[in-house]
Amino acid sequence: MATRMLKFVSVDRSTPEKRPAAERVGDFHEIYKGFIEAKAEEQASRCSQCGVPFCQVHCPVQNNIPDWLKLVAEGRMEEAYELSISTNTLPEVCGRICPQDRLCEGNCVIEQSGHGTVTIGAVEAYIFDTAWARGLVRAIKPRHERAESVGIIGAGPAGIAAADRLRRKGFQVHIYDRYDRAGGLLIYGIPNFKLEKEIVLRRAELLAESGVVFHMNTEIGRDVTLEALRERHEAVLIATGVYAARDLKLPGAGLKGVWPAMSFLTTSNRQGLGDAVPEFEDGTLNAHGKDVVVIGGGDTAMDCVRTALRQGAKSVKCLYRRDRANMPGSMREVAHAEEEGVDFVWLAAPKALLGEGTVSGVRSVKMRLGLPEATGRRQPEEVPSSDFTVPADLVIKALGFDPEDLPTLFGAPELGVTRWSTVKADLRSMMTNLPGVFAAGDIVRGASLVVWAVRDGQDAAGQIEAFLNEKARSATASVAAE
């Protein structure tokens, strides 16, 4: 180990080459070029192989990070790949879009000692990309096929993660999704410059090749009821995510040119996928030549401002009521946006949207940070007589997401939900109040990270397997008793 690892004292931290800002704002390609083999091995060798790996502790899926870093440093890529997928069904996604600065890399021991964190996310993406290129990624072939089938509602990260784990156990898996492509948020919410769509689509194709059956353009409640799915499958998993945009309750919020973030991002992603998108083609949801104002400070807001730049916006401003240090999103994403030319208006909040029929500006007020809230974050408060107006032809609301009313949508008023409208599920079994119906991901925990959805989907698969095993044992015991 001494010859391969612990090189953080002699080798500086290095990330994959990042394309210049002036170049990357002209297209939607990923901004990093990716590691070459020698560089990946070098950077992996910086790991200190901690006895207590805080990177792993702070990873939602509990990745065996020091172990696969060591394998990469030694050039043992097939073993690194197998170890990586043993804990994470979507390493190629998480390696690209996880906020590593808040999770694994932010808790790296050598980062705390001042040597610069190991570039964990880039190495994780490199492992899968290399495995794919070398033909190491293969369709799932269960050792034994099982007769029981599981229906999964939602083809996003939680649903895909659960499908992968269940198929490996031999279950017959069917995924139902309202969209025409599998991937959910990964396809329609996250821009190409963070996650190119080919990466997600090839994962869906791999699952289909593995025997997972996709039922696309299928809306539960409209095309098939939840009750019908319960009759069709031995277990059902609800993994819809949360898509109801939080609204601005301000004068002028109903003006033309004011849009929720997901509408803007979905339109852009569909256009990039080659779909005919009238709202983009007629300029309604196209930022080209417009003064764009994005309201919000999370990762979705960063996706919106960076997308608007790439569409050729005249100007792009991000309005956020706290300061830079208190942004809820990844600091890395904020830095990318600043490099690309986004104008951040810190400590500012909207008071009204101005315009005659169509939005023309955002009347705003300056803020200051007062006493801490219950969460410990300082409460923003208005600065008296500090109103100002920001010109805007397109205003995008990136204020977060809430669950849709699933009992109504699904035609299942008996489905239990919390006071926040998330699906109520037992924390251990992950089962809802309906026997055999489970729930996982954002629809249970609220809007969160993709990696947490993956973790929840994997955990749900384990709980569904335990439920079906117990059901099979009970059936066998009943037959034996007769």
C-alpha cells in the first residue's frame, strides 16, 4: 500500500480538465473532459486509506470509497467496477452530479489537513465510463428466476435503483412512468452540461436488456389505477419523486413570461433530445435575447441560470434572499455559474412582478441577515426603503418542489400521506398503509438529492424482497398444513 497509496504529501489535487467558460457556454456538453488512465490512477493514489473513512460515512449509499480508490490506483478496474456497483446502482450518475463538496469530498481527512481532497466524484465516474468502454458492464442475468412480479411507479433514480436490485434477485420487474423516456429528473430536469442524456438512456437500455419491462407514457390514475397494479403485481413501489413547483405568492405572479423551473428545464432538455418543442421554437420558453431573472438559490436555480446562458440570454441574474455563504446549493455549481457570467444579486428578495400582460421587471428589496432561525440559519429581513427593480423578459421560479396529490391522482383516497403530502411509509419496512405497497425516494423524504433517491430505492428493494420471501414462506406453510 505504501508504494501505491498515501501520495497526498507529494501529489497535488487535480480535477479533470475543465473547459474554458467562454467555450462551454456555447454548447450543452459536459464541462469536464474526464480523466485519462494515468491521471485517474495518480489521483486515486492520494487517498490516505483512513481507518475510519469519513468519506464513506458521509456517502448516502455508503460507497466503499477507499477500497475502490486503491483498486484504481493499482489499475484493477474490473474489481473497482464490481465494488462500486455493489453499493451504488448509478455510479456514473452520482459521480457527475452529487454535491461531493458537501458529502464525501467535503469530509475527506486529507482535505481537513490542508492537502486538498481526493477527487472522489471524478474517479467514480471514471470507473464506470472505463468499465463501459471495456465491455465490463453487462446485462443482469439472475441465477434463479422468480415468479413474483413487482410494479414500480416512476422511472427516476429511486425506481431505477430498485428495479436493478430486484432484477438481480430474479423478480419480474415492471416500471410505469408518465414520460416517454426513462430517467425522470435525470432526463428532463438536469441539463446536459451536468449529465449527458446518453448516460441515462444507456442505463435504461441495459435494464430493458436485463428483462425489466418499461411501460412509458403511462399515468397512474388515468391509464391504470393503483388498485389494478396491486392486483397485477405481488408488490408495488411508489417512486414518483416530487414535481409540484412552489409558487410565488406575489402581485404579478400570473403575468406571461413567468415560469416554473421544471417547465423551463424540461423544454430545454426535450429540445436537446431532438423533440419538437413548440414552446421553445416560438420563443415562449427560450431565453435567447432576453433579460432572464431566476428566483432561488438551490441547484435547480443554478441549472436554470446556466441553461439560460447557453440559450443566448441577453443577461442572466439570480435573485437570492441570503448571501453566498448561505446558498442551499452546491458551492461548486455556484462557482461554475459565476465563471460563466451569471450575475448574482445577493441579499435580495422579490416583492412584485411588473408588467402589462407580460412581465417586464421584478421589483425587489434588499435584505440583511438577522437572528438565527430554529434551524440555526440566520433569518433574512428587509432593509427599509431599499426597493429596486430588475428588468426581466423571462422570470423563472426555482423555489423548490412539493409532492403532488397522489391519492387524488392515483384514484386511491385510502393511500396515507403526511401533513406535507408526502407518502406516509414505515421507516423500517418502507411499506405504506396499503399492504404490499411500498414507497421510496423524494415522495417519502421530500425534495432531496439524487444519491438519496438511489439509496432509498435500493433499501426498498431489500424490503420488498423480505416481504415477498415471507409471503412465499407463509404460502408454503399453509399448503404443508393442509
